[in-house]
Amino acid sequence: MTHDFVHESRPGRVVFAVGAASRLAGEVERLGLRRLIVLCTPEQAELAAELTAPLGDRIAALHPHATPHVPVAVAATAVARSREIGADGCLAIGGGSSIGLAKAIAKDTGLPVVAVPTTYAGSEMTPIWGLTDGGRKTTGRDPRVLPSTVVYDPRLTLTLPTALSVTSGVNALAHAAEALYAPDGSPITALMAAESARALAAALPRVAADPHDLDARSEALYGAWLAGSVLGATTMSLHHKLCHILGGTFDLPHAETHTAVLPHVLAFNLPAAPRARAALRNAFGAGDPAAHLFRLADDLGADMSLKSLGMPADGVDTVVAQALSAPYANPRPVTEHDLRIMLGNALTGSCPT
Ligand code: NAD
């Protein structure tokens, strides 16, 4: 096999352990941060207060106003608050929405970010920011928004509701799957993505069977760390493009949309990506990875129909038009006909093969 790749390691420190949240104060001290603004959702304010209590006066403000997809007004308020209190760093506690708000501050101010993730979305490992303005989501890459330190504590995921655990896990699997056929993948990202897919596929049924199984939670979060890492290191393809359009156009829930779409895109792409197909087969220990993934998510109770997630039946035209309007990387050329088949199946929630 001839090798031809570019691999770049990104800076950033990862601390992963059951109970790692208790090391947060030490990690903040290590970075020399003295006036942190803490970002979280209103639902996680209590958790954030509890986790940051040992940091004492290093916490300058708790800002529990993160909302999905980082609306520009929410970002502007958080940036203003960070300036007003003279923050020297952002501490995000929560999922992609909380981490996204910290990134929005970092993008404008250059403040370093410390992240304590509580879902499997993976934003903490990427230099990707996202902002939503009037229903339109813009994303970009900026090394300044990549967290300096990430503290993974599987204990913090024990409260993640089972349904969201499954869909958030499949959201992570989507990063791993698309990294396996990314145009800028490397031998390192391929190894990480395959291991991520293995860990997530093995852990999710265990998490669904017993959400308090700390060992299964640890395996799922480990898979999510790897998935976030390859999301940050490679270029995503058709699946992420479609989910971005669907989320922005119809305000569909993030992780659930990824879950309903991924089997259909994999059924279409994997015949043109033999190495990715082999890696996923190996990781899932099953025949057809697309059908296996559909059944796995379906069996674990995920809603596999975009229609029941809120996509209007006549919305396919809009998505097809947007998906065809801008080029993006994909292992297989995509026609309007292909898109209609994939979206039609995802709309009704039928198994792709
Ligand atoms: P989220 O952050 O919106 O969280 C969903 C809900 O779950 C919230 O109500 C939150 O309070 C709650 N929650 C989170 N963790 C919990 C826990 N352990 N226990 C109980 N409740 C918990 O959802 P998400 O899927 O993590 O993030 C989605 C957002 O992240 C989207 O906006 C997406 O675009 C973005 N994202 C960005 C990147 C990136 O690289 N920039 C990567 C992935 C996702």
C-alpha cells in the first residue's frame, strides 16, 4: 500500500478518569487562570456550581444561559459578560451547546477554554465554532476556540437520559464513520476512528440497558473522545452536510437528526469507501455496517424518522436544493436522485438495506 497523508497533532491536554472532575481546580491552576466565566445550560447550573465550588474566587461568574446552536444574541451577551467581569478564561460544563458558547467567547476575545463535557457530541476536541443567526447556522475553524484542557469524567454522564445517550453516541459514531473516508484522513485518524466506532458500538447497548453502568459509560465517553478528536482533525462529508442543513432549516434536534440520517448516508457511501466499510464491519462485528447501525439505534429506542423529529414531508426539495448548491468532500458523487432516495428513507425511518 502506498501512503500519502498529512497528519497534524493539535495542542491540548486531556484528563480522563472516573472522578476526574475533582481535578478541575488543579487543571485550572496549571493554566494560571484566576477569573473564569463558567458556561452551562440553565438545567446544568446546579451541577456547574457544585463542580466549581472548589475553585473558590477563581470563578468570577456563572453564566447558565447556553442554548442549542449558539444564537448570535446569546453569544453577544456572553462575550459582553466576560468583558464586564474581566474574565481570563472560559470554563464550559455540559454538552455541545455549553462548549459552543465558550467557543463563541474565545473566538471574539481569544480567552482560553477549559471544557468538562457531559455528552458524547465531541465539540471539546475540535477547533470548530458554530453560530446561528435567524435560522441560518454558520460554522468555521479557528485554533483559538480549541479547548486548552478537557476534563472527561464518566460520572458526569450518568445523568444523561438514556434516549439522548443513544443518539449522542450515534452522533459520535457519525464523526468516526466520516473520518474513515475523509479526504484528509491519516493512518492515525483511521486508527482512532476505528477504535472509537468499536468502543461506542459496544458501549451503547450496555448504557441503554443500565444507564448507571459506570464501566459502560466510561467506554462510551472514551469512544466519544476519539470521535471528537477525528472530527477536529479531518473534513466531514455528506452526512454532516445533510445534518447541518436539516438542523438549520427545520430546527431539528442535533443528535437525533444525526441518528436518523447516518445509516442512509453510510449505505450510500460505503460501497465507494472499501477501507471505511472494512473498518466499520470490524468495529461492529457484523455484516453490513449501515443496516447494523440502523438496527442498533432502532433497537435501543431511537426515533429513526426525520418526519417524527419535525421535518415536513415536503421539506425534501429544500434540503436537496441546498445540498446540491455547494460542493463538499464525499467518497462518492451524489446526484439529486441519490439525495431523494436517502432523504426519503430517512424521512419515513425505513431501514436502508
Ligand atoms: P446539548 O449540549 O444541547 O445538550 C442537550 C441537553 O442535554 C441540554 O438540555 C443539556 O442541559 C442536557 N445535558 C447535557 N449533558 C447532560 C447530562 N450529563 N445529564 C443530564 N442532562 C444533560 O447537546 P449536544 O448534543 O451535546 O450538543 C449539540 C450542539 O453541539 C449542537 O449545537 C451542535 O451543532 C454542537 N456541536 C458542535 C461541535 C463542534 O465541533 N463545534 C461538535 C458536535 C456538536
